[in-house]
Amino acid sequence: MRVSWGLLAFPAAVSAIENGINGWLRYAPLPNDQRPPNLRLPGAIMALSMNKTSPIYTAGQELQAGIKSILNQTLPLYHEPEKWSGSTILVATTGEFSGVKAAATLADDGYLLRVRPGSVVILGQTERGALYGAFDYLSRLAQGKFSDTDLVANPDAPIRWVNQWDNMDGSIERGYAGASIFFCNNTITKNLNRVSQYARLLASIGINGIIVNNVNANAILLTDANIDGLGRIADAMRPYGVQIGISLNFASPQTLGGLSTFDPLDQSVIAWWTDTTNRLYQRIPDMAGYLVKANSEGQAGPLTYNRTLADGANLFAKAVQPHGGIVMFRAFVYDNHINPADLKADRAKHAVEFFKGLDGQFLDNVVVQIKYGPIDFQVREPASPLFANLPQTNTAIELQITQEYLGQQSHLVYVAPLWKTILDFDLRAGDQPSLVRDIVAGRRFSNKRGGYAGVVNVGTNTTWLGSHLAMSNLYAYGRLAWDPTQDPQALLEDWTRLTFGSDPLVLGVVTEISMASWPAYENYTGNFGIQTLTDILYTHYGPNPASQDNNGWGQWTRADHGIGMDRTVSTGTGFSGQYPAQVAEKFESIETTPDNVLLWFHHVNYTHVLKSGRSVIQHFYDAHYAGAETAQTFPIAWESLQKKIDTERFNDVLFRLRYQAGHSIVWRDSICQLYYNLSGIPDGTGRVGKHEYRIEAETMALKNYKLTGVNPVETASNLTAVVLASNHTTGEATTKLNFDSGKYDVTINYFDLIGGRARYKALLNGKLLLEWAGDLEDKLGHTFSTKLDGHSATRVTIRDVQLQKGDLLKITGVADGNELAPLDYVAVLPHGVVD
């Protein structure tokens, strides 16, 4: 009998236990069989800077430590050429060393890497460019790549930033990995060791800037004490070439400064921001700039005074311009009180409506930061048309590494393939090739600035993102921001080798499950561009499609006798007309709209026949079953790596993959049941609503348990669950098993709420099979629920249980706090059967 849930004890793995703190910069010792027999390293490292805050100085230290760890060779480190006359790994800027000429021009932050036997030259156009070259060289060594190299690497775009949504109190909005590494108790954290470690990770993937606080900013960040604290953060990150910036609260002159107004054209407001900016740059001379969220989701902004968004952005641009700073101004501006009864209303149109008329009015150090899709980081959206509507304005694309709508790091979802579909999308502006990646790099419209902003939200958890596998998304983000033409699978393979080693089985399994994860998640959540179908009014985690309709937030699915948003010009909201003509024409017609975004652009009957020949509703059923079935393969594949990966990381990943496999079935059943109820059309294969191996908790013999509803009702099997009669009692649910004798996997679906840690036991004929607690909030980082719903629904599986027909199965529950030991059903599954 095996328990298929929880942190299990396994024999010692082949390597030392690791906790993820080093991410992909582990510099694990390279096995002898992966080293060339005649490997000849230079005799020393020469890093031409004695300034300990210089990225070149940092590069020298990184190379010395990395080579020692990877190859067990200690190379002396020098900073002055006269100190060593032998062969070297040379690290310098092109201005300091002219002995090697690059085959191509180096851009800002670009580097040359030349590797020969006994000689390595790393030259950067800037000091941080040289550091990037050093990290590239170490990455090659760590992966066993020792071939001669002549490389000139230039970043595709100048802005390669990350955003943190950290709050001053230490919490993190949409963070799933613990508390902030930057803030606590409305001030800057005293110990900034984790900040330096984070900067190291960021520099290794070419990130050159960070916004350290939430876009929903708190004005108290601008007090003198906190400005000094921000200076300490900048000091901690400067050796890695990562410049810090901050998010601003537009109303700060009033709420913090005591002015009567925050009108961006008011002279007193202008003077206040100029003075505040000067104070910031006095403490942080290399501050990157500002990020501003204005007139969105309750945030203050220039529209309050009938000023334009450009007026608001330019206020800050003028303040930072003398210091060389940049203003990132978010295009996430929309009305969240629109009327769902208005068939012409459409939140997706708002960004273009707010910004298109302002093209050319932003100062040249303003960059409009645009989310990749028109709504909000959904599992699939079309590229935002705003990218094509601002030819005279610098733009950057906003991507999300933290998985707000994509399983919140409790589900494996490798997001880089999703990003690639957006970056490679051709918007055909002016009937010319207009790939999104070329627009944000500034090439398509000859703009000076542009690039990438990635919402990361690392926390104090040693895995940084709460999940070891989720770090592949941060790695891929940095690599794609540097070069968006790269293949997501190749990036994943590099990350895997650096994180888990080069064993072919490990590489194959991690690649297989990761590349399958986004298609699987899309399948068991939301299809055809209908969005993620999560609860948009609560946690953004579990299934609740009904939450998306009939409210002012505008993430509507229009699910009634049909489904989908009619966004055509001819009969709908007109959104499709915001694209350039060639793209608009494609999306205007059902016949030419790709099926994967069909419901984004069109409202159709459930019986509408797709290009595959299936109906929309049958595809919904099939996709949700296929996605959940794929998720069941993830933990099975991972189990094959038991002796290949250290125990701590192996167990942690296995726990999450098993959880995901169970939660994918909650998603599958909830979505399929809802759309069966709405459409009245049965599943052609007879699966939906029929579960021959389940025993519903409400049909069991109950002691001190009572029936209860759940919301949404579809998130409980047979629409009903049971809970204890009070939080001061113990209950039992007992059933006689009428299955043929044999080995089975016994699954128990229950609800794990925040606010208590109920205790459970499963007994077979009085003998204990498993004892567990409802304590997932201690083990997973996603946003938990206080209710019985699709967020709290989960399961535990006891594998390989020998059963005899007529056996008695009893589940006992002991309440704790607000958690009344809720149960949904038991499934008794023959081997190979997915519930």
C-alpha cells in the first residue's frame, strides 16, 4: 500500500539535500565523464576593477566560486594586470581592454565571449555586460559545454525589468512564496541578504532593473527613512548591475505631502514631485525610474482633474529626466463598473480607447507598459491591439511570472510557450510585418526605448516562487527578454541541466511534463480564449465561471444558450476593429478566426461545429478530460526520478504534482458539469456526471456529519458535501465496499479551508490506512479559501490497497477551528483508471 499525497520519506538521493535557494546557479560539480580529458583552463582570473560595487569585480568573484564548485579548481583572482603575467580569464569593458575586436558592434549591456584552450576573454560594452558574459561562460561550464566560442551577444531591448507587487507591511499581492524580502512593518527590511541573492539570480539572466514595490503603491514609501532604506536596497543590488525603481501613488502630494490637490498640472504638485525625485536620486544616483498605475481599479490619477494620462506620465518624466530616469506608465486602465447588459460594452477595448489618442504626446523617457493580452494574464488571450496603435510611443510588454490565473505555483505551468505565441504574433501594422517582439524592442516604429516588464513576486520561501519547477518561468523570462527568438523548449532544457543536472532521464522527464503543462492547464480550465474560468471575484485560483458574468468587471463569457463574447465590428462590441486591417479582417469572421481564440471573438451556439469537426460543447468535455488525464501523468513521470534528484526537492515537487493531479479533476468536473447544466447537451462519450467508482459522502452512514451545499455547486460531486455538525465533535462516514476483490487506489475528496486544520483517518475493517490533516495552507502557497468551493476542494489517495468485496471503509473527521472536516466522496479506482 502506498500513500499518494504528502511529503514522503525516501532513501537518500544521489546528491546532497537542496532547498532551492541557489535556483539555477547551483554550480553543481560536473561529473568526470562530462569533462573533456584534456581540459586546460587559464591560470588565473583577471577582473579589471578594484571597486567592490562594480559588476566586473562581482564577475571575478562569481567566476572564482563557480569554477571551484563546478570543476574543483581554484583559480587565483587578480584585479591589476601587473599582478599576473600568465594565461587568464579576462573580464573587462571594451573601454578598458582593446586587445580583442568584436565581430559585431556591442550594444549597451552586450558582451563578447571568446573561449580558447587556456584563454578566455569576456568583454562588456558596460560593466554589467561583462558580468552577463561571465554568467554565460559559467552556464556553459555547468552544462558541460567546453567548445571554443566566439560570441557577440546583444540584448534585444534596453528595458529588461522585473516588477514586485510587494506591500509595505511585508505582504505580497499575488505572491505565493511567503513574505516580502524587501519590506516589513511599513519599512525596509533590515537584513537584505536575500535581496543580494535575488539580484544575483536576475543578473544571471540579463535583468537590469527592478520595481521593488506594488503598483498599488503606498505613499509612505517616500518618507525620509524609507528613502534611505530604498538606498540600502539599491546598494545591495548594485554589484549585480540591477538598478532599482519604485511604484508611485499618484495622490502622494495630497496624502503624504499635505497639499490640497494632486493635479499633475498644478505648480505645487509639480514642485512636490520634483523635490521628492531629487531626494530619491540624491540617495540613489542610479535609480532606474518610476512605475505608475493611475486611474485603474480605484487608484488615483490625472483623469480626476480632467487631465490626460499623458499629462500624468509626463509629470514624472520631467522630474526624472535630469537624472536619466525612465517612467513606465501602465496601460492597465479600464472601467470596472461597466454594464453587463450593454452588449456593446467591452473591457478589452479600454486600453486602446484610453491611449490611442495620446500617441505622440508622451515624453521620450516615458514607456507605456502593456499587458500581453487585453484583459488580465489569462491562460490564452490574443495579443493586445494597443501594441499596434502607439507607433510614436515607447512601449514595453508586461508578462506575469507569478501564476495569478495559472495555478498560483501549486500547479505546474511552464508559461514561456504562451509568451512566445504573443511575442511572435504579427499585428501587420500598416500592412507591414509587425511582430510584437519587434514593436516592444523599438525596431518596428523606430522608437528609442522599450522592452519587457515581468511580474515576479518572489518571497522568503527558499524556492523563491514557492515551487522549484516554477523557477523555470523566471529563467525563461530573462532569457526571452534578452533574445525573444529563442525556443522555449531549449531554454527549459538549459534550466533543467543547471537546476537538476544533465542526466538524460531527468532532462527528458522535466522537459516532457513542463512542455505539456500549459496545454494541459488550458484544457482543464478554459478553452477557445474563453479565459481561465476561475473565480475572478475571490482568489483567482479554483473554478467558478459564473463569477465572470453579470458584474462590472468585464471578464464576461456571455454563457447562456450559447457562449463567447461577440467582439466583431458587424454585430458585437467592435473590439476586433482595434487591430490593423489584416488582423481585424481575420478575427471578424468565424471562418478565419483560429479555434483557439474563437470564443474570445465570437458568441456561438454550443452545437457550433469547429474546424476539428467536433461541436464546441463536445470539445469542452473532451478537452477538460484530456487535460486532467495529462495532469495524472505528471507525478507518475516524476516518480521515475527518485534516485536521480536529492530527497528534499524530489519530495517537494512530487507533493505538488500529486496535488495538481487531484485538483485538475476538481476543475474538470466543475466545468463540465456547469456547461452540461447550461447547455443541456450530454457528453457524447457518457463521462460527464457519471462516476461508477465513486461513493458520495452523503450516501454513506453518517455519525455527527450533516449534508451541506457548496458554492459553486458544481465543485462538489453530486452537488453536495458533508460537514461535522459542530466544531467540537468527531464524526464518521462509513460505507460497505461492493467492488470485486483486488488491489485498488482509494481516493478521498475533501475540502481544505483556511482557518483550521481538521484531522482525518481512513480505516479499512478497523485497521488504519492513513491519517492526515487539512493543513495544505502550511504546504502550498496559493490563495486559500474560507469556504467549501473549487479553491478548497482537494484529495488524498492511498495507493495499492488490497480490498475484499464487503470490506468496511470508515472515514473519521475531527474539526478544528472553522474547518468542520468536510468530505465530498470516496473513489475506489482500479489500476490505470482516472477517476
